[in-house]
Amino acid sequence: MSGANGNGTNGTGGGADRPNPDKDLGASNLPGQRGDGGEEIRVQRGMFGADSGGDTSGYGGLVRSIRLPGPATRPYGGWFDEVADELEGALEEQDLLPENVIGKTVVDRGELTFHIEREHLPRVARTLRDDPALRFELCTGVSGVHYPADKGRELHAVYHLRSITHNRLIRLEVSAPDSDPRIPSLVGVYPTNDWHEREAYDFFGIVFEGHPALTRIMMPDDWQGFPQRKDYPLGGIAVEYKGAQIPAPDQRRSYS
Amino acid sequence: MSTQSASARETTEGTVYTVTGGDWDEVVQTAAKADDERIVVNMGPQHPSTHGVLRLILEIEGETVTEARCGIGYLHTGIEKNLEYRTWTQGTTFVTRMDYLTSFFNETAYCLAVEKLLGIEDQVPDRATIIRVLLMELNRLSSHLVCIATGGMELGATTIMIYGFRDRELILDLYELITGLRMNHAFIRPGGLAQDLPPGAVDHIREFVKKMQKNLPEYDKLATGNPIFKARMQDVGHLDLTGCMALGATGPILRSAGLPHDLRKAQPYCGYETYDFDVPTTDTADAYGRFLIRLEEMRQSLAIVEQCLDRLQPGPVMVTDKKIAWPAQLALGPDGLGNSLDHIKKIMGTSMEALIHHFKLVTEGFRVPPGQAYAAVESPKGELGVHAVSDGGTRPYRVHYRDPSFTNLQAMAAMCEGGQVADVIVAVASIDPVMGGVDR
């Protein structure tokens, strides 16, 4: 399953004596896959986005699992451990079991991410803001991400928190299923999230519970659907260029 | 009542007056006659003093604004969604159009995020990084100039507008020389730059710096001590530090509240830690303070531009990784920027492998390992953050822009409520929102 993927994209050729580059976890700048580690978010079959008709591409049998970086183990390195310790300590003081609150901790590309169970999000955010050892005063808003194939965790809300006091940046990630797209609002903790949450609602349909006025912000009020979900088409029309028809962007061949 | 300037019509919400210019007193008088004292004034989205297609909804009592709200979204173009249907390299062409007055910041932030995802931050050549800084600081100048110029115009100070656009024109000429375009450059690319500086660019920039050093004090002479200017700006659009932190306001708004927070100092990127510059602050927390900060930041930017010029050494402007860097040195042809003729000769005539490689890299693009990254730069308006997610494909899975204009504009209500109608214009101008960035 991994051999086909490696061809032509990593440029090393693939002699029999070489290790399979897709299984090489230490390799940097490799396409697609990182061995079997990480969290699978999707399994992709075939190539070029072709999913109907006979397989004329020759890639129809290709199966590739898309994996995001998985949970990290201690020590996380640098100030990450300090923040994690302080957060866990502060949660314990509030009679919360850290393992019930923090689903997993990911350290990737020099960034620290806490995956928080959604019901605990406001408490965690308030702790991160107010605890003197944490002091993440500034929230840079929320970014929605849609993983339609990640069943039960389709919608993600990603928050970046900045501590000016300690000069640190962390990321919180919360997920909700498509069938119940509710995530507690953080407007009470970070009023700046007012518009950001409206934007994430507008584009992804994430319902931020407790938001004072969760209405559309970019799209017209009577708009149907949530445009930045993956199943929502981009739209567009074919354009003629130098005699050829160039299809709309979402109709073009996809190499992903 | 019904006059030419304010026709009335009955709706389910009460009497609605459509003001089309003319005598404001008439409207106020008529409104005073009505039983309902609550007046809701809609300003924009097509109004010259609302900074683009911003709609303000003001509830007023006499001349006092009791409630203020923004209506945005009139310039929403779905750039973030569009990015998901193009290659990573094509992304710069889109993001440069978000906040169209800070193109180079959008491009740099995007490229820093992509480079972080690729893990090639250390491989970007020095020359490319220095030129990025150079362009960003020129961009800071041109953005602040527009802010001061249009801000002045909205106050009725047309001289300062003429001055501002005069000096911005000099910078746009430099952009045109360097990138071929005055706006929407798509010049900074993942891995480096589209191409090197053209011959003579350094001399042109040095000449500009000299000219600008002469022109900058004119703003001081014209506005800083001007009693009318001060009367309109001082203690207007007040937002203290607590308000800034709660509302996420960054940039000149935050610094006018006295906190010297600047990402170039706090979390340096592109080697900003090696440049010599100051972060100006004031403690007035008002529109005048923000004006002074922008003036001083322009001086600092000019100093950074000079330092960049002194540092420039010949060298590559793109990573050496042939799987990321486009294979050709680009050249300016009759139909715009494209592959150099030499390169086309080579791939079409002598090397089939080079042709295949070129074709695949340009049509498919490069793959980016799965994961997410956040890169932030200090744009003229504040923290410009990019949250980029890759699923290992040749296109971004998701790119989100945390645009400072969007976040800062939320502070409009806090700055305007309780103040005068005329001060709304000043407060909004001091936020310096650009709707291209707000709506994306």
C-alpha cells in the first residue's frame, strides 16, 4: 500500500536495498504518509479524484491512509512540560481528572496542542487565562476544520492562545460530531471570540453554545448550508483560455 | 415629514427615513418631533468615510451614539475555501488579495506556515529572508501611509491625504519595479521568492529612503501639533489595555494602550531579532496615540529597510530542494512573468526528465506532510496569524487567516458607544480596518 505512493514523489528512486521511505519515521519532507504512526483521519483510494467508471488511471487500487501526527509522550521538551504540568495541576485543584479533560497532547513542528473534551473547554480556557503560571491572556480566535471521514469527530474547532506574560503560544483543539455539532462558547472567557465563533458557525455550522448572538457574519442571513465544509462545492464555471475549456476549479483533476 | 434629503416611509419597524445627503438638521428636527426617540442610523456599506464596504449601525440620541454595531461580509470572496482547490504555491496568489494593503504580510505569513509544515524553515536562503523583511517594512510604510491619509481625509484634512498618497505612490513604484505589480504581488512563495531583485532595485530603494526621510517630518509639521487635528483625535476611540486584551486587539491599538507587544520582538521570525529598531508606545489609548505610533513605526521601518539594504549579499532566493522550488528562473515576457526562454529551450529540446519534472511540479505541486501549523507575523494592523492544515496532499486542506482588521474591528462598539457621531469616523479610522482582510 505504501510503495505506489512513494514513487515519483520523493525522488530517491527506490532500490531494493533502500529502506521503504514511507516507513521511515525520521525522514523529513516526505510525501503523504508517516509510517503507521499518528491518527488516521481518512483512507484514500485511487488517485486524481476519479471515483466513477472503470479504472483507466492504473492507480485505482492505491490505498493510502491519511494520518495526522499522533499523541506525544513525555517529556514534551522545552516549556511544553511546564505548561502541561501547570495545566494538569490546576485541573486537579478543580477536582477534574486531567485524563478526562485532555484527550491527548500532540507535539508537532515545535507546537504544543491540547485536545480538549468539549464539555470542559470553558473551564480549561478560564484556567489557562487566569492561572498565574499559565496566563494565556490573548486568544487569536477560532479556526474550524472539517474532517468528514473522521467519524464522530468530524468538526474541529482550533484555538490559538498566546501568553504575553510568558511569551508562549499553545493550541487547543476541540472536536464535535456532525450529528451534534455543539461546542461551548468561549466568549465569556475571551470576548474576542465573538466574531470568530460567528465565523466558524457561518462556515462550518459549529454551534457555539452560550454565544450571545450566534448569527451568520460573512454570508447573507438567509444562506443555506455551511460553505467551508468539505462536502460543500466551491462552484464556478468553465472558462475558455487560448481555445481550450478550463474546467471550474473544483472539477479539475486532483492529485492529493 | 418628507423632504428631498430625507424621505420617510412607514414600515413594520416604525418610520424609516432614507437620508440621501443634504441638511442633517432637518432630519434631526423631524426625528425629534416623532414620539419614538430612538434613532437608528445606518451608515454604509457604500460610504466614503466608512473605509470600504463597512456598514455601521448606530443608535443615536441627539449627537450621542448609544449603541454601535458593525455589519460586515460585503467583501467576502471565499479566499480560504478557494485555497483548498489550488496547489500550495498557487495559494500566495490568493492570500495576497485578502488585506490588499498588506499583501507582503499575507504572503509571508502564509509561506512561513507552509514552510513550517514542510520543515524547511532553516533552508530558506538568507537573501530571500532579507528581501522578505525589506518588502514587509516597505509595506508597513505604505499601509500606515494609507491609514494616515484616509484617516485625514475622513476628518476633512485633504492635504494630509494628498501627502500620504504621494508618498505611497513612491512605494508602489518600488513594488512595481521589484515584483512587476503595484498590488497583489504573489511574489513571496513557499521556499523563498518568485525571483531576485531586478538590477538597480537597491539604488532605487536607497533613493526612496532618502526622499522619505525628507518627507516623513512633513506629517509631523502638518498634523502632530495641529490644534484642530489634536482636538478631533485626542481622547477619541478610547480603548484601554484591559479592553484590548479582552477584545484581542493587537498592533497600534494595543501599543497605544502602553503595552510594547510586537511579534517582531516577542516571537521573532525572518531574523527580526537581528535588526535594530524600537517598538513605540503611548499611554493615551486614543486615536491620537495610534496616529503617533504609526508615524514612529514608519520611521523605524525606514531604518529597517536601510539595514536590509546593507545586509543584502548575492545568493539564491529559493530553497535548493528541487522538489519544492520551481525549476526555472522566471523572466518577464510579453505576456507577463513566466519561465525564462533558456529554461523552456532546455526542457523542450534537451531533457525529457526535466520536462516531466517541471510539468509535475507545476501542475501537481509538491506534497506537504500532514499536520497543522500556526505562523504569525506583526502586520501593520496587528497579529496576522495563519493556521494551515495539510492532509499530505498537494493542496492545502484548510487555511485560516486570523486577520487583525477582523479582530480589531470588534472594538468599534467599545470605542464609539457614548461618544459623538462624528467621533465614530475617527475611531474607525484609528482601527484602520481593511475590508478585504476583514471579509476575506
